[in-house]
Amino acid sequence: MRRFSWFNATSLTLGFAFLYVPMIILIIYSFNASKLVTVWAGFSTKWYGELMQNEAFLDAAWVTIKVAVVSSSIATVLGTMAAIVLVRAGRFHGRTLFSGMIYAPLVMPEVITGLSLLLLFIGIGMDRGIVTITLAHATFSMCYVSVVVSSRLISFDRSLEEAALDLGCSQFEAFRLVTLPIIAPAVISGWLLAFTLSLDDLVIASFTSGPSATTLPIKIYSAVRLGVSPEINALSTIMIAIVTVGVITASLVSKRNAVNRQREEQAAARMT
Amino acid sequence: MRRFFLIAIPYAWLTLLFLVPFFIVLKIALSDYALSIPPYTPQLDIGGGWMALKNFFAALDFENFIFLTTDDLYWKAYLSSLKIATISTLFTLAVGYPIAYAMAQAPDEWRPTLMMLVILPFWTSFLIRVYAWMGILSKEGFLNQFLLWTGIISEPLTIINTNTAVYIGIVYTYLPFMILPIYAALEKLDASLLEAAEDLGCSRFQAFWLVTIPLSKNGIIAGSFLVFIPALGEFVIPSLLGGSKTLMIGKILWEEFFSNRDWPVASAVAVVLLLILIIPIVLFQRNQQKQAEAEQ
């Protein structure tokens, strides 16, 4: 291996500073006692207290979580089905259109997706609210799920499934007992991706929500348009903390699973 | 039978909630603005039979598209979006390439941690990451305070509400999309090729320019499209960090729809934006396909 040069060390340090310093500053100022975000007036957790009293934010957070759980679950089922179709179904009528509809939403500007769904909901006379946001989120995140799951399915060894069929499994049993456990990590990360996409989305939710349902990003957006506020810093800090804990836990779990699998494989190799 | 449902369910879902909405946008782009609910005319009356359908198509015209070409605002916004997306893609490449390069050179045991540090911001809310810069770039913000304190400047800089703030916002939020594909390409690079180049008399810089850059070309192309395509239709960044002079088409579409309530013009803006995007999207797909074939 080549020596790790000063140039490389510098670009890593500066690069990660650029990525993380803004968020660290944001977190520090959430503990500021002053209402003015730019003046440091001592340590305080009062903005967290005020946040917990703020009914509007709590309601919006609740709506957001409900939408995210339901839409990512729908997206996972539909996206996994779509991935199986893409990888396994072979040729069928309209295949090109199908794969086009899977990949197009990934690169579509959100303003266009939002606008088109809104016009659809109005066209069929559907009241805008929590249901329409959920439908919209399920639609664009199923495409992400199917990309994640199909990349796992491509590398899947089909002979395992054939062995299960030879041993007397029905096709559905073979899927449930062999295929599903193997692609499960991809399905789970697909669900997590869909969940975070739904939690984050401002643009599509703004188009498809009505007066009855406001999500957290919509609430945050309308608050920050007026300027920086310590309460939003506190809210952001909580969200950053949840994501950080989640990502680190997920990576530790997957690392431990990999280690376990390796150990099992070694044990199996010794036995034979 | 099972295969039929497996195909039919996601197919029907996407057709209803992705394809059909698209044709509705196209249809409304060809309609006229009206003071009614919904605010456009003609509206298709399916119960009206053949004559209603004929009248409906007769009333469609390209008026909104012609309007887009006559009003300066729109084509200026398209050009300005293209300019902002191009320049910020180049900046993202300039910032992202050295990071990806250093990651690929880093010791093996660092790599999972470095990867996680790049991916972590991607899982963090986009809105929050843009918001973080509002506090930093404002007139009394962190950056100005810091620069005044060090004595580099004597007057606070005006960065927020300018295009500069938009560039910073795009580079910051899309940086992981640039780093990851370049890193993937550089990681596969065989170090012995560089040694061979140096043995044959290349300087280190020449070896980098003649070997490393061409071999990471696919990563550079993929990363650039992954930044350019979403940046072109970006709404949140110009709306929070840009000023009233920042013209970006995503923002115009939003305002046309929510403030002016001119749905036909908003739809026409969307159709034209899509036409502009088709070229980079097709180029991107072709690059991805070529890469997939090369790997097989």
C-alpha cells in the first residue's frame, strides 16, 4: 500500500469538517440560553422544554411518524414485488414501461412528482390529507426499495431455491423459507430508506397535504422561512441524535451478523 | 396466476399514481387558466360522450407554452437553473474528488468508519442540513463572527440570500452523492498500474492525470449526474438560502402554483423542465448500463 500522504490526510480532515461542523454548530446553539441564535448567553435546555410544550409540533411529529410507518410498509411490499418482477419475471408485455416507471421517479424533480400527484387527487375528487400523503410517499419510495432489493436478488444463488423445491417445498414455501430470509437484510434496509425518505420529505408532502394534516417538515419549513430559531435547533438536534444512534446501531448489528456468519461457516467447514 | 398478480399489482399502482398523473399535468398544461375550482378549463366530462371529448380536445392549445417563451422570467429561470446546477456540480466534484481519493488510499481498517461518516449526513434530514447553513451564513451568523474575530474581514459579508449561498447549500447537501460513486471507482483501481506508470518515467502528478483520472471516469460521470439532475429542479435550497434574485425553476413552479394559483402555467413549467431533464437522464442511464456491462 502506498503511504498515506499529508495531502490525503488534509483533504479528509477538511472534507469531514465541512460535512460535520455546520451540524455541530447547530447542535451547540440549541443549548443557548438566548433567543438570539447568534449570541451565546450560557448553557440552557429551556428550548427543549418549550418544544415539548408545543402542541403544533408534537401533532405534526405524530402525523409524520404515522405516514412514514404506513407508507414505508406499503412501499416495502410493493417494492419487493417489483424487484422480483424486474429480476425474475423474464419477458412480459410492457416490461420496458414497467422498468421505466421504477427508475423514473428516482430522478424526477420533487416539484414535478408533487404537482402531478396533487392534480391526480384533485381530478378524482379525493380530499387531501394524511391518506394522500401516504399514497404519494409509498409511490416514490417503492422505487427506492425495489432498486435496493433487486441488487440483492441479482446476486442470489437460485440453486438454493431449486433445492428447496426438489425437497418438496411449494413455490410459496420456498420463497418464504429460503428466498425471503436471504434477501431480508436488503428488504429491511429498503424499509429504513423508505421510512427516512418519508420523514424528510417536504416538497411532495406540501403538494399532497391538506389543511387537516401537516407533517413535521412542512411545519419546520414554515417556521424557518421566518429565520433561525433556537426551538428549531432543539428539534433538529433531537432528529440528528435519533438518526445517528440508528445508523450506528444498524452498522454494528450488520457487522456482528457478518462476524457470526463467518464463525458459523468456519465451524461448518471444520465439521466436513 | 400467481405470476400475473405479482406483475399486475405494482404495475397497476405505478400506472395509477405515476403515469396517469403525468398525463394530467400534460393535459392541464394545454388548458386555460380560469377563475374556478379547480382553476383551469376545459375540464374533461367523461359522461358527456363523444361530443364532449371532441370539444375538450378542440379547446386544448399551446398557449401556456407560448406564454413561457414571451415572458422573460421563465427562460431566464431555466437558464439560471442550468447555470447554478452546472457550476455547483463542478464545485461538488472539486470538493468530493480529493475526499473520495483519500478514502480509497486510507488504511483498510478505517474504510468502514469513513464510509459511515459519508453516509450519515445522507440519512439526516435534508431540510435540517440546509437550515444549519442559515445560521452560519447570515449577517450576524457564525461565519461572519469568526471572520471578523480573526481580522480577515472588517465588514460582515453578505452571503445569505445570494447565489453564493445556494452554491454552498448544493455542494454541502449533495456531496455524498459525488463521493460515493468516485470512491467505488477508485477503490477498484489497481495500484500496480500507477507503479508501472512511475517506472516508465511519469511524475506522480502525470501518473495521476494519465492513469487515475481516466480510470475513475465512470465514477466522475455518475456522481456528476447524481448532483446535476436533482440540483436543476431544486426547491428547498434556493427558497431558504437564495434571495429574491435567485431564479430557479423549482422555486418558480412552486410560486406559480401556491402563490399565483395558475395551475396551467405551473404544469407547462413542469413539462418544459422535464424535457430539459430528459437529455441528462438518458445520458446517465447509458453510462450506468455501460458500466454494468463492463463489470459482467
